[in-house]
Amino acid sequence: MSFNALIVEKNEDGKTHAAVTQITEDQLPEGDVTVAVEYSTVNYKDGLCIGPGGGLVRNYPHVPGIDFAGTIEASDDPRYKPGDKVVLTGWRVGEAHWGGYAQKARVKADWLVPLPEGFSTRQAMAVGTAGFTAMLAVMALEDHGLKAGNGPVLVTGAAGGVGSVAVAVLAALGHDVAAVTGRPETADYLRSLGAARIVAREEINETVKRPLEAETWAGCVDAVGGAMLARVLGQMKYGASVSAVGLAGGAGLPATVVPFLLRGVNLLGIDSVMQPYDNRVRAWGRIARDLPMDKLDTMIQPATLADLPQLGADILKGQIKGRVVVDVNG
């Protein structure tokens, strides 16, 4: 029996082309669990995998989609049985392994996490890798001492997927959130998520000669990297931490070690792809508890498989606001 999948092919001239195509279950890759996919989402990596590949895709034809949520259809693993609701993020699914842009997926049971109680598969994909990463970043800040009342917490790239969830979670936890954006038209959206202050990107995206500025931020979730991260490090309060989750502003870090040595600032690297199982369960539990569902709903942009080639191009241009939720059966 055939079903729909977004298949990316690579031509002889090296160019890729993505289209919704009918495939059969015997075309799916190896794995011990088959999932009837209900929803997926769109991340920056997905944009790369739908389009030029970005060096992430090993073999063509390919099914992208680094996230999905759905229902177990068949399982050779005792941890899961047909009918169980599950969510998958990371493990290079959608990159090296066929992903969630199809009505069915076959994966390793080790890559799955049970869907939190009272959480829908649609909500899980409104969160997706972006929201999961945001929660890992918040948890890391808390693990290094961040508490409500310590002072303002900065979120860079705030209107994107990671930033949107970080703003909503931090505000719900009682923090005074300052949201950095280069898109003035997103200010009302960010305030609706709980941002107390909007910081224009140009205020903070240039390096300065002084390695330290006034102690301003009690914590930071940084999705930008580059010169902005370097600048923010010099503005952190004594002993404060920055969770680094992205490189939209570049992979370089034109910084000095002075903030680390004179203010005890911590730079915390956040990886969501290979995150251990126990911390995944912890993060999803926190998401279900601490992310306001009404705020999550305001982030959602609905889509279908047919919309993905355009959405993939849009996210690479920084033109996606909030979270795209893809109904693979729509």
C-alpha cells in the first residue's frame, strides 16, 4: 500500500528537486519501529536538506524531516507497542536517515521518546527540535544558578523557533525577558509571548573594543553566535551563563577570555541531536509543564507536505516566524 512522502532527488548537475511522491513501506530504511507519522515541522536543517543539502544528506533519493510525532504501527522492541504515541527529534534522522516528511517512518526504538501525558502530537511538533533545544538551554541556565529575580534574561534571534519558545518559557517561569530581533514587525508577537523588552538587533550585533561592558544580563539563550554572542559575553552579570544554541550570525566567535576570567561567565554549549535519553525525557516533561499552551498556539503556522519546498527556502532566508506544524496527512 502506497503513501505520500516528500522525496528529494539530486540531478546529475548536482541540483536538488523536492516533490511529494507515492512510495511503499518496503522502500523505508531499516529500523525496529514503524511509526504512522501525524505531524512534523520545519527547522533550519530541514531547509538545507530540502534544498542544497548543506552537506547533511548522505544519499539520494532522500526524505527530510528531522522531527516527527505519531503513533507506533509496528514494533520489534518491547519498549513500544502499536498504539503508543511517540516523538522523535535528532539522531541525524532527516539527514543521514530518512525522516518525518512522510506518512510513515521506520527508525530505531532508541531514538524515540514517549509523548508526555496530556500532550498531543500536534503540540509536540509545535515544539519540535527548536522548542526542545530551547528547553535544554533554559535547563542548562537553571543548572548553573539562574533563578527568577536574578535580573533580565536575554534571548537572541527571539522571533525564530528556538527564540519563541525560550521567550515563552522564561516569561512563564517569572523571568524578565529581553528579546533581540532584527525584524521590528515581530515586536507585538514577542510581547504576546511574554517579552518585557524588545532589543533591536543593531544595538547588540557589533563587537566593541572593550572586553567588558556594564553587567546587564542574568542569563542568555543565544541562537545567533558570531559577533553578537561575543558582545553579549561582555555584558553578562558576574557568574552568569549563556546557553549557545545556534549560529545564524556566523560560526566564528570574535571574543576575548576576559569575561570568563574577571566575571566568571559560563558559555554553555547546547546539543539536541545526541542528547541522552534521560535528559530528553526530563526536557519533554518540563515542556509539558512550563510552556503555556495558549502561547504555543500563537506560534503555529500550519502547513502540508506540498508546502515544504517553499517553506524550506523561506527558513534559509530567515523568513519564518514561530513554529511551522506540518500535517503530513493533510
